[in-house]
Amino acid sequence: MELLISKLWIVWATVGLILLIVEMVTPTLFFAGMGIGAFLASVAAYYGANLYWQIIIFAIFSIIFTVYIKPIFKNSLLKLPKNDTNMYAYEGEKAKVLITINNEENTGRIRVFDEEWNAKSTDGQIFEKDEIVKIKYIKDMTAYVEKDGQ
């Protein structure tokens, strides 16, 4: 028992590491606060604080993180810009008409960056070859385009 008490800082550090690993698997910012509290209790144990103070330090810093710091992190994470990926990244981009876009004849092909897409007009307008159009949205692997507003 004496050996465990003298090496209790290792136990706290291990608990902190495990809690941070659990936080990586379940990104709720709940276990991170307890992990930080465990690391701070580990520092206290290393410098000779008794078990009572180690538990107090663990509890206080876990509560402080959960009550005060977690909301700050959550709010800042919610404000991050959302980057569209895959085909949705093309919405709003300009494209060149390769084959005349005519909804009635079911024709139309565009090139956006280095990719070619089937295309239809959003309002039934006909776009001739080599015109520049703007991609309004993409649905069912077809780009729906409109006149470029320039």
C-alpha cells in the first residue's frame, strides 16, 4: 500500500491519459475536463500532496472545466465555417457550357474546374455552348445552372 501511495501520481497521470483517450472517441468535451483534473491531481501527488488534496484538486478543476470552459469551447467550435465538400463545393461556382443546355431536349453539359457534369437550367432558359453559367445546386448528379450575374 505504501508503494501505491508513493507512486499515486502515476495512477492519476494514467487516469488522465485514459480519460483524454475516451474524449477522443466520444468528442463531448466531458471527459477532457476530468482528464485535465486528473493530470493536475497527478502534479499535486508528485509534489507530495496527500490523497485528500489530490481528490479536491481533481474535483474542483473537473467542475471548473465542465461548467465554465466547456461552453466556451463548444461555442467557438460551433462558429467554425462549414466547408462544403464533394459535389456541394461546386454550388455557386462558375462553369463553361460544353453542350447547349436545353431542358426540353434533355441536353446540356458543363465543365467546372476539371470536371464535366450533366446540366439543366433552373428556369428553363437555353444556354449556348461556351457561355458561362453559375451552378445553383446539384441534385441526382446533375448541375442545375442559372445565368451568371456579371
